[in-house]
Amino acid sequence: MVVAVVLIITVAFAFGVYHWRQSEKKAEKINQGIAYLESLEKQDLEAISKKIDAVKAEQSLTLANQDENAVWKGFDSTMIVGDSRAVGFQYYEFLSENQVIAEKGRKITDVPDDLEKIKKTAPKQLVLCFGLNDIRSEIWKEPAEYAKAYQKVVETLQKELPGTTIYINSILPAIGEGYASYEGYARIGEFNEALKKMAETNKYHYINNDKVAEEHTDLYEGDGLHFQKEFYKYWAINMLSEVSKS
């Protein structure tokens, strides 16, 4: 009889310990979950956004490697306006003639001359690709002056194209011989900072191309200013990652 009682007590004790341990584990998991949520709250929202953008960019790159046409389909409602660097989008037949307005030597202040042509196409997105000629022209001695002139052009576009979203491409850097060809190219970073600040102040869409350039310097042409055919895919993906946020 005593043995039976001891056995019952032992089983009951073991059962109680088991449930206590399970409760402890559940409580620990709950505490871990709470701690994780609290850590998310403390994280910089901009940092979280960057992580999301990085994942999107990686997915886009994977898709592009599987089917490059998928990248260019993403530009169906987009027009690119720019200088000789932007010429490649049409020259290599990635985009149609109606989607690209670009020519050697052009500056941001030339864009208003294209308004009627842009209106005929009525793109949902308009991507601006300028910078090298603007800097080399020395019309704007300081980056802030250039950003102000750029802003006026964007304001004109927004007024004339109310249904179109405008995107500002950062100026892709010059490298090698191109970098050495003009001392002013050393200030491209400063001009980009001014453009970015202007875009943030006015809530414009700014596309940072620094990472694209850094990762694909091998796809620059020998002049260190222009790009090989393969470069445009990566540049386009970076543009689309910004367009997808809108």
C-alpha cells in the first residue's frame, strides 16, 4: 500500500515537473518573441527599408539572369531622357525609340525642349540621366547651384506632365582615363549629395547608382565614361528597384 502511494506521488511529482518545464519553455519563447518585437521597434526604419530594398534588388537580379527580357518589360510605361550614357538604352535596342530621348552633349537644362515629344508618349515614369556634361560645362560652379537648376526642370516637368512620376538618376562616376580627363569629375560625389538633398527636401524620387558603378567597373568602356552593353541591365534593375517603391 505504501509502495503504491509513493509511486502515485512520484508520478504526480514528475508530471508536475514536466508541465512546469513546458510552461517555462513557453514563457521563454514568449519572452524571446517580445524581445524580438522590441528590438524591431528600436531598429532604424531606414535600415529596415534598406534591407527590404536589398532583397528586392537581389530578386530582380535573379529574374534578370533567368530572363533579361523581364527587366525591359518593366520599362513598358517608362521613358528615359538623358545624355550619351542614356543613348545605350536605345542603341542596344533594349528600349524603343519612343522610350528614349538621349544625345551626346546634353545637359539637364535641355529637357524642356523635349516636352512636346514627351507629352506625345505620355509615360507613367520619366527617368532623368544627366550629369557629366553638366559638370564639365562649368555653368554651375557649385553643386547647390546645379541642384537648384535641376529642381526647376523637375518642377516644369511636373507642371506639364501631372500624370507622370519623375525620377532623378544619380550621376554615375567616371573611372580611369575618364576620371583623369577632367578634374571636375572628382566632385561627382558632391554633386550627387546636392541632388539627393534637393530630392529629399522636395520629396522627389532619387536613384542612387553608386553600388551599381562600384560592382561593375569592369563593364565601363575604355574611355572610363561610357558603358558596355552588359552594364545597362544592372543599371536598369537599380532603376526599377526605385520605381517599384512608388
